[in-house]
Amino acid sequence: MPRLVLDLNQAADQQKVGGQWRVATGLVPGEPNEGLTARLLASPARLADYDDSSWEVCANIRQSLSEGFTFAWYRIAAQLPQSINGTDVTGYRVFFETNIDNYAEIWVNGEIDRSTGVIVGINAQQRVEVSNSATPGEKIVIACLVLNGPLAQPRGGIFMRYATLAFEATDS
């Protein structure tokens, strides 16, 4: 089965989807106490139409961010390309693949697949379906909530070891 991959940490591949990573710290970036409030029902940063234009552009998702207990959001808005390296990817299945340290949630267009979109553990790999049939020009927003752990005594940093869009031809 043909498989084509775009490395979303590389500027050239980001350009192929017309996107760039943005990052902001906090469960609700810009809110007092980074949005950490009792009984918060949801963070708006997960939503596809959330305005992240004031966030820092993240040139390197591998750069560690952290000072003790830290939340951060990484977001990229992308358009599925017509082709990759001369191969038309119309109808291909599309997956977002990543490795995030320590805990993460992956939201695609404001939705989470609770069986595949939650990452728990140090350096756990994850693969989330973005589309079961790629339509060139389709806009997708990937929002990753990242959290440092262990929660009672966090150490190290939060980062994305890699982030790719994988296009896989279907058997049909």
C-alpha cells in the first residue's frame, strides 16, 4: 500500500499544507492562572475556529517547554494537498502521527477520538485518523494539548518528538 509522509516539523512540508505550528502555554492560553480553574468544563483552544493568531509561531516542535507543572497547546491549520511528490492523494486515508512527552490530547477539527486521541505515558507514539478519504483543499485543524508529568512532581519538559501527516492509499 503506497504511503506518503509529510514531516510537519519541516518548513518545506508545512508549506505543502499551508500551515505552521503555533504554541501557547496554559490550559486556556491567555487566561489568569493559565486557565486552571476548578470544574472547568472545556478549553476553547481545542476548537477548530479558536483564534490562535496571537500565539507564538513554533519553529521547532522538539524544543522543550516547561517549568514544573506545565500545560501547552500546539496547533496547526492545514489544507490537504492535491498531490505529494507527484502522487495524487485524493481518496487516501490521512493520519496524524506523533510522539508527545508526557500526556497529550489530539483534537482534529474540534473533536477527539477518545480511543486514539489521548496519549498517556512518556514518549508514547500515537496515530489518529484525520480523514478516511482525503479531499484536496480540505481544511483540518490539529490541536494538541500537552502536559508535563508526573503531575505531583513533574520533571523534564514537554515537547513533540515528531509530528507527521501520513497519506495511505486504500485497497479499493
